[in-house]
Amino acid sequence: EAGVAQSPRYKIIEKRQSVAFWCNPISGHATLYWYQQILGQGPKLLIQFQNNGVVDDSQLPKDRFSAERLKGVDSTLKIQPAKLEDSAVYLCASSLERYGYTFGSGTRLTVV
Amino acid sequence: GENVEQHPSTLSVQEGDSAVIKCTYSDSASNYFPWYKQELGKRPQLIIDIRSNVGEKKDQRIAVTLNKTAKHFSLHITETQPEDSAVYFCAASDGTGTYKYIFGTGTRLKVLA
């Protein structure tokens, strides 16, 4: 099966600029997650979607981060305005059932 | 909420030796514990998982054990090979039924040839 697709692969922006990441989950996977992985740390959940509804966004910094999942398939994560501490890899994952989800290759964001 | 602690943060072993990584979790309602391997610059990949109704699971050279009473679980890699070198993350389901995972901070395993 095709994996979880993410783009872009890398992004460098200046602080206070905006940036958007895109994710296309595995076909048929109802649940989609965005994780933030800061260098040297484990992935931290930002938001979880079930179809096109939000299940959990308690860790999403809503003053600057937003995410949507239109039609329950693709998803975009946006940061506006970016801060230096947002430098991280943003991983998208999807799952069909409760056990074991598949990660995409991630977008490495550098804020300078 | 769930909290997962992972030790050690780095681990070096000689090729052919065994490696053990340990994790503890806080939410007694957690019922699923996956382990992910992440090579440099690549995505985390699921290597083994265990559900709370079993105490041990094995897949070739890797095994995972779970002690629900003590709320800890461990990854065991036997006969380590250089290609086992990577960062390993444990995770625990959060226990609320939403199927999201809380990850540990990772263990960097180096297998010395």
C-alpha cells in the first residue's frame, strides 16, 4: 500500500513568517495525527482527527497553529507567525484501527 | 494525562550482545504499547507492539515484555547487528479510548562492530 505522503520535505523560513505543511494519509485511514518532534525528543501530539472532526487538539498552540482536514482525507497544518522554537520535524501519521499507526517522512522546519 | 519515561537515553553495545531499553507509564488504563525505530533522517517505523492482555511478545531477535502491575515495559534485542543502530521510542496509548500515543524521549542505540 502507498504510505503517508507529506510535503514539503524541508522548509526554512524567517521568524514571524507563515508556513503550511500538507499530509495525505493512507487510503481508507480514518484517523490522522500531526506530531511535532523537536531534535533529540520523542514525538509530541499536536492534533488528532477522526475523519474530518477534531478528536484532540489540547496540545496545539492555537494562537499560532491551525490544522484542518477537508473531506476527511488530506490535512494541512499551518503556523502563523512562526517562532524560533517551532524548529522541528512535523510528522503526520494515519491509522485504520486503534493499533499501530504509520508515519510519513515528515517535514523538517527550520526557523531562522 | 499519560506520561512515559524511557531509559537509558543512550546505549552502546558490542555486536552480538543484547540490548535492553526500559519504559514506565503512568496511566493504568493504557492498553497498547508500540515500539518504534527511527533511523537518522527517516520516519519512525513500528517494529513490535504489545497489548495489555499479554505479558510477552517475540519476533525473531526482538521481544517486548510488559508488567502491568509495575506499569513498565521493556524492549529486548538479542544478537545485535550494526543495522540495529538507531533511535528507539516506546509509546503508550493514552487510556482515554482515543487511540493516541504518548511517546518516550527515545534511546539512541549504537552497535559497535
